[in-house]
Amino acid sequence: MKPIVTIILAAGKGTRMKSERPKVLHKVCGRPIIHYVLDIAEAAGSLKTIAVLGYKSEEVKAQLPKGCLTVIQKKLLGTADAVRSALPGLGGFRGDILILSGDTPLLDKTVLRALIARHRKTKAACTFLTSVVPDPYGYGRIIRDDKGMAVAIREDKDATGLQKEIAEINVGLYCIDAFELEQGLKQVKLNKKKKEFYLTDLIEYLSQQGKKVQTIETKECEEGLGINTREDLAFAEGVIRKRNLKYFMSQGVTIADPSTTYIERSVKIGQDTIIRPFTFIEGDVSVGKNCVIGPFARLRAGTKIKDGVEIGNFTEVSRSKVGRKTLMKHFSFLGDALVGDNVNIGAGTITANFDGVNKNITHIGSGAFIGSDTVLIAPVKIGKKAVVGAGSVVPRGKNIPDGRVAYGVPAKIIVKNA
Ligand code: UD1
Ligand code: CA
């Protein structure tokens, strides 16, 4: 198979985002936009990936995997100029070049593979992705000749009259022969209106030269979304959120109400676990099999929940381990806690894990029973099968041995009568 190299355009500031942060680092469902684009480059089986950086390049570079090469576009002179600055990075490569925009996180791998296959089968000079959208505003429009061949891309700012009505837009994903790209880029002239070199002008040039230009259309128009504004960002978040939930359902997880549930893709969830409405799970959390989570639960990074656990309403668990069949059904917070199996965490239990400087650990042994409205001031240790009475405050440094009972403010261990 012909080798392929990917160029990702990510030098822009993202002016329309009105942000100090580079656009491609804004997050969609917990991941920077550019990570989704890198997934696409990986799906294409790229030999190498070159990211073109400019605005706050060091910040962007820090978020890229080690294997990703970077080049700097010195002045932001448009998408053609961005690709030009990546050419030295190709090192004389001959084959197909995949060009992606750093701001299109919703692209689907299937359509990408179809595009590369079409490009190779038809031996085209360039094949690019189009989409028919309800609102083409802001996108380049596809101009076709009377045979239906794509002959040019007209940018929104330059579109006149009926061209503005064209609903077929340029997504910004191109597969192009390296030689044709190098030759074509030399011919792209400055767009006087925007004072930029448009990569899209390449299409008109290639077609005028009699080179074969092919297109392929997305199945779902949302896939082609380029994030330019905060509204686009929110839209992308909605799409990825639904995709993530679909994935978890395909793995045998019940999601009672997808419209009110948020789970990041980095989460692992076992079969037959039920996620009830208004649940939020983020980061590297893992949840075992046959658990019930929510409604109104938040599981945060660093949390590992074993099988058969119930985490109920108005609860938060952060950087904690929770053992098998442990129950925490109402109004509780576990932070930096190591909780054993079959523990009962009563309503209103709070681990006071932060002393103002450090985060401290709470140990709760298997079979322990923590009464309602208990505050455990970490570091603290509750032994196996120990009982803490309702309303207790267990002070910092306290160690309640296995099987013992403690209660009160501050909690004292009950001494059995002789
Ligand atoms: C671009 C396309 C448009 C297409 C749309 C799809 C051009 C001229 N227009 O428009 O046809 O419909 O994407 O989303 O290509 N970038 C650089 N250096 C620059 C300028 C841009 O690296 O000098 C990067 C940006 O960081 C961004 C990508 O290229 O990731 C696209 O740039 P953007 O300004 O968003 O282009 P659009 O106006 O959306
Ligand atoms: Ca864009």
C-alpha cells in the first residue's frame, strides 16, 4: 500500500473563539480538540504526522504525543502557507499526503478510509471531503461544472450571488499526491480580500491543469463541523457525548437517560452496570460490573470502583478506591479514600481529605459500618468491621481498630465493661 503522511493545520489563534487559549486546545468531552484529529491521522495509518503550529506553539506542542512532528508557521498567512511551511518536514517524501484541520473533531474514520480508498482507486491528484449542511455560512462552497465535477472551492467571503446558496461545503480534509501538492502550492496567490493564501485555491488550479479532482461526501453533516466559535464547541460536545454513551451501551452498560448523562471516553465500565440520570463521570475512572451509579452522582479522576457497588444520589467520589459490594447511597463525599469490600457508608458521610496544604488518605476496612452524618478527618483509619456511630467526627490521626465501635465528637472508642 502507498505510504501516507499527515499534515495537521493548527497554527491559527481561533479569533472567533474569543480566547487566550489556542483553539485546538479547547476541550470537547475532556479531550483537546486536536486529540480527536490525531485519532483520525492514526486511523489513516500515517507514516508520520506533522502538526503546523504558530499561535502559542509551545502550549500546543506540550499536548501532542512524542511521535508527532511539529513545524512552525512564522506568520499566519493562511492555510496554503501553513501547508507550505510543513513541506520541508516531508523530507522528499513521495506518496499521498493527508491534510487535516486541527479544528474538526467530529470526522468519522469510516469516511476517511473511504476517501483514501477512492483517491487511490481513481488515481486522483487530489480527493477531498465535502458535506451538505443546513447552514453553509462561513465554509468554502463547492463549485461543480455541468458534468458534476468539483472544479473550485469558493470561500464564504468571496462567494457571490447564487454561490452563497450552495449547501455543499468543504470540510477541510484532503488527500493529495505529494508532487502535485508541491507544484500546486507554488501557484497559489495571495487572496487580496483576506490577505491570506488559501489552500482551497489549489482545487481550481489542479482542475484547470486537467488533473483529476475527486470528492467524497460525509454521511452525517455534523461530521464536517469545524469549530470556530463557542457555539460550535458546545455543539461538538453534544455529538461526542452521545457517541461516548453509545459506546458504553454497546459494551453492555445501561444508561437510563442519555440526555442527562456525561461519561468521558477514558472511563471503563463493566457489564450490567446501571448509570442513572444526571450522572457525571470524568477522567481515568473505572467502574466494575453490576454497579448502580446515580442519580446525581459524580465520579472523578483516579477513582476505581469494584463490582456490585452502589453509589447513589448527591454523591462525589474523587481519587478513591471502593471495594466490592460497598454501598454509599446518599449525600456523601469520598476523596483520597481507600475503602474495602462490603462497607456501608451512611448518608451524609464526608471524608475531610484536605487540611489546607495536603490531601490526606482515609482508610476504611472491609465490612466497616460508617453511621450517618460522619466526618472522617484524614489521615484516619477505620478498621475492618469497625462501627462509627451516627453524627461522629473522627479526628485526624485516629485509628479505630478492627471490630471496634467508636462514636461522638470527637469520636472515642467504646471500652467494653469488664
Ligand atoms: C477553512 C477552509 C474552508 C473550509 C473550512 C472547514 C481555507 C481557505 N478555507 O476555512 O474552505 O470550509 O476550513 O472547516 O482553507 N490555520 C493555520 N495557519 C493559518 C491559517 C489557518 O495553521 O495561517 C489552521 C487553523 O489553525 C485551523 C485550520 O487551519 O485549524 C483552518 O483554518 P480556519 O481559519 O479555521 O479556516 P476556515 O475559515 O474555517
Ligand atoms: Ca475552521
